Amino acid sequence: MRRMLLLSLWAPVVLGFSSSSLAKPRETRWRNLTLSARTGHALAHDSGRGVTVLFGGSNWTRIESDTWEWDGDRWTQRIVAGPGPRMGHAMAYDSARGVVVLFGGLDDSYSLNPQTWEWDGTTWRLVSSTGPKARFGHTLAYDARRGVTVLFGGSGRESERFGDTWEWDGVTWKPRSETGPGPRAWHAMAYDSRRGVTVLFGGQDDTTRFADTWEWDGSTWVLRAEAETGPSPLSRESAAMVYDSERGAVVLYGGYTAWDPGTGQQDNTLWGWDGTRWVRWAPEPSPPSRAGHAMAYDSARGIMVLVGGRLNVSYGMSEHLSDTWEWDGLAWQARTPPGRMSHAMACDSARGVLVLFGGYHGRYPDYYYGDTWELERGRWTLRTTDGPSPRQNPAMVYDRVRRVSVLFGGRDSGGNCGDTWEWDGTQWTLRATEGPSPRQDAAMVYDDHRAMTILIGASQPRLTDMWAWDGQQWRLVPDTAPGLGGKTIAYDSDRRVIVYQYGSRTWEWDGQAWILRSSYHPYYAYRSAMAYDPTRRRTVLLSGYGETGFTSEWDGVYWKLTERWIPRGRQEHSMVYDSRRRMVVTFGGESTFSRESYYDDVWGYGPPATGDLDFDGDVDLSDFTIFQLCFGGSGNAPAATCPPGVDADLDIDGDVDLADFLILQEQFTGSQ
């Protein structure tokens, strides 16, 4: 019945394709699989629907125009039209009318925007283009007692700063005050519902960062705390602030402080304002220090949500973040893996999840991660912090016969490790302490044909030995590897050979001997990563240090450059083939542009979302029929009737719904 209903609803759309709307499948490329790194975005919690809404922001290459929602478990992108690309805008949730209000910002031509938009959970609606002058770096807060959204300050063109106060009642913007805090931008603001006042802290004008605290009662601004008098936050800009109703305090986090204006040093201290004084909260561990992030308070769960921002690591060097953290009043909890390098990753094809373990983050005193995460349908889950000791540079592969992820070695706080562990999706089990000598940065791959894990050498110490693990014991292979470990290794299941890139040379091992297949790789770089894509029968390499951001493919004869500069340059990242999504996936790594800055983003490389579900080279009515079999609706798993091996989740958000159908419609080519 459901299929017939869908067909009746969609047939006019499918049959209405014109030749001008026919879309050809695009070439293979990288794309973000989760919320991308950004700064200058806006966040507001929609208490009526129980979701936190994110819009826009900027990354290294563009200003975004995407809408995302966080339900406390996962991010979901809403495929909707609305405000164009923008950053430095502000948002607040109007609980009386059940809408998120957005105002201002910079667009992708860096022009100031004076528009006011509202999001009702389904549709963005432009509600006003008049009122406050166009600006960015301003703030919004919703005054629930009076039913108005309060706007203060912001930046205009060049060095112009505003010190005006406006209020939006859902119909009209009204100017309320020109007095109070001095003109400024990038300040923080939140509404204290217990005391019925809007609280403002910090910001900057053209020359100064502020540390003053003000309150607005609907008619007058009152200075409540002078700059840095007594225990209080240092002067700062680009911080974020929310009201925590569970604890009855306004909470401030992050921002650029004035300790060193040359570098814009950041602060990761959490501060609480109770209406009388600031109290320093110092929970450990805490998110990496940052500025330009966004926060919102989830009143139903009593949780503060923090997302993204900009991390400064050295003079003028910065990287953007995509991580999500939550604060429950006692401790911070990472809801997505913090940025890292030298970690290990494997794809558990039986369960359709990516497994992530360990890595290096460079922060004293522990330096290493010992956490195990899994990524399933765009959702990260922290599975455990027990098991192998925290370490960097372990090797990990998935044993498809025994259905376990096998991990070996690495370096922990005591030195190089020689232990073997297995992860079954529930717990880690120590399987061996004998076999290969302790080492880090070994090359390891699972050989499907021989049903065993093959380990090759190491960079620390320098080793070229070879070992095989059958699930019970390690066996020394009577051969010598042509390199010193690393992550540039993959198993070509179609040709039944191990492909190993070391230096500029490409080697293959057929189980008997190493064969030099190519003496020159023009795009290879030290600390690269590699994976085999069986769908396209290509080995994919993402370059590391040196030729950063270069992607190349090996077909067994030649290397071909296919992409450059995307993703942003990184080294010591990990890469695997995701069998569920049929694409190569990479996570993390150290930035090659700003050292000691670690990525936390997930990228997928493969054919773009395509409606060619029957793999016959076109997108036609037969693909539409298959799509109906997979349709499960928004927020649900694909239908059980979906044919094996078919991925109709075209927008990569974990479900097959009308948003995927719109992509299918766009790509419709007709029978060819």
C-alpha cells in the first residue's frame, strides 16, 4: 500500500522531467559526511521540538548556507531552501511563536545582510528586510517575559561598530536604546529567565577587547561588573554564552582574550554569572580552547551544547573545528571524537560501522587518547574508554571472517607496545602479548584471500619484518618488506594482492614475493594514507606532508591525480573503505598548515550520491522502482525490502526519505 501511495504521489514528478532538467552523474569527489568544520555560525535551541538548530558559518574555502539539527544523539541536515550563505549572523528561539529568529551576517560576497528570517522546523521564511542596519558580529537573545527578541551591537563596514539596542516582536523591529554598553562586536549575550534580564559580556571595538558585564531589563542597560574587577573573566571577544536554567546561572565559555593581542590567545575556562558575581568553574577534561564557536542550552535535558569554532595554534595560524560537546553542570562530554592524529580506524562491514581508536592530541600531561568510537549512519558513539592503553600509531584492520577488529602495537606513555587486541563491537579482548616485537606505525592489512592479517615492519623502530595473524597466533613470514611500515597499504581484493606505497615506489605482494610495479609516484608524500575501493577497483591515496591535499588512484598499472586541495592538507590521518556507503572515508590528522592543530572532520571519497541504484549507467524508472523498495521515511532505517548492496541514502543522513527523492529527481537521465 505504501509503495502504491508513493508511486501515485511521485509519478507526476518523475513523468514531468524535461530535457533541460536531466542531470548527468558527476565525477568521483570528496565530500563531508558529517557536520563540517566551521566558525561564525549560529545556534539556538528549539524547546518546542526538542532540537538544537545550527545555521551557516564559514570554513576554509566558503561560507555555508546549511541547516542542521541536533537531537541530543546525532546531527541531521535539513535539506531546505532559506537564507543564503552567511557568517557572523545571530539566532534566538522565540518560544511564544515557536520559531527560530535569524538576523544579519555576511554573505558569500562579504556583503552585509539586513534580512530577518524565521525557521519553524519545516520552512525558512523571510519576514523582514527593514529595521536595524545590516551588520555582523552582533547578538540576539529572546526575552520570554516580554515576548521579544533583543538585538545589540555588531560591526558594519570597515571599523564601524554599533551600540544600539533593538527588539523584534515577530512583526516589527523597534529601536529601544542608544545608550548602555559602548559600541562593540563579537560580544556574548544571553537571557536570564529567573531574573528577567538580558546579560551581555565583553566584545571588542576597533582597538579594545572588553570585560564588562551589563544587564538589560527591557528599558535600561545597567553596568553590573567593571572590567576585570575581582574574580571575573578576562577581556575577550568571540566567546559564547547561554543561560543554564537548571543551575540558575549565565554560562560563558571560550573566546579570544587580551593576554596576547598578537596571537589572540584563547581561554577554555568555564565561567558562571549568578546575577551578582562571576564564579570560575574548572572542569577537567574540557574542550580545546577556541573562539568563534556557538552554544545553546537544551532546557529539557539540562544540557549546554557547544559546537565548532576556531582554534589558534601559533602566530596568525588557525584551524576550524566541527566537534560537539555537552556540559551537564558537572562535566564536559565529547559527543563527537575530538581532533587527533596517529589514530587507527577500521570498517566493521558486518555491522556497517567505522571503528576509531586512540591517537595523539599533544596536550599535557597525557598526550594520547584511549577511546573507542563508532560511526554509524552519520552518528558518532563513544563505545568505551577501556581496553588498550591510550596510545598513538597503533595498527588496526577488520577481520571479515572472524568479524572482529584487530589492533596491534603503537606507543603509549611507557614506550612502544607489542600487544594484540580484538574488538567485537562490544568489548576489547587482549589476544596476545607475544609475536612481533614492540613497535609503532606498523603497516597492517587484512588479506581476504588468505583470511589472515598481515603486518609489515615499522617506522619506530625501523623494521622490515613481516608477520601473519590467523586469530590464534602470530607467524613470522619468510620475506622482507620493501619499507618501514606506515599507513600507505591496502588489499586489492580483485587482483588478490597487497598494494604498498613506500617513498615514491609502488610495490605489490601476491603472497609469495614483492614485485616493484612503479618507481615513481608524483603525488606521494610522507605520512599519507591509503585504502582500496572495491566498487571502483582502485586504490586511493590521500597525500600527507609535502603534497598535501592531493588524491590519486592506482589501477594496478598507473597512478592518476583525481583531486587536489580537498580535503584541507593533513598528515597522520586514517583512511578505510566504508562498505555500507561504498566509499573511501578519512578522519582526522594534523594540519599541514598550522602544526599542532588536529582535524575532527569526516570526509568520504567516491561517486557522488547517485540515483543509479541498479548500476547500469543511467538514472531511470527502474532506479525509481528500487528507490521505492528502500523508502523508510525521515529518521528511520531504510526499509527491510531494500535490495542488498543498494544505498538509496543519497544525502548521506542515515535514512531514505523525500530529501533523497529530490536528489534522485535531479539526477534523472532516462534510459541510456
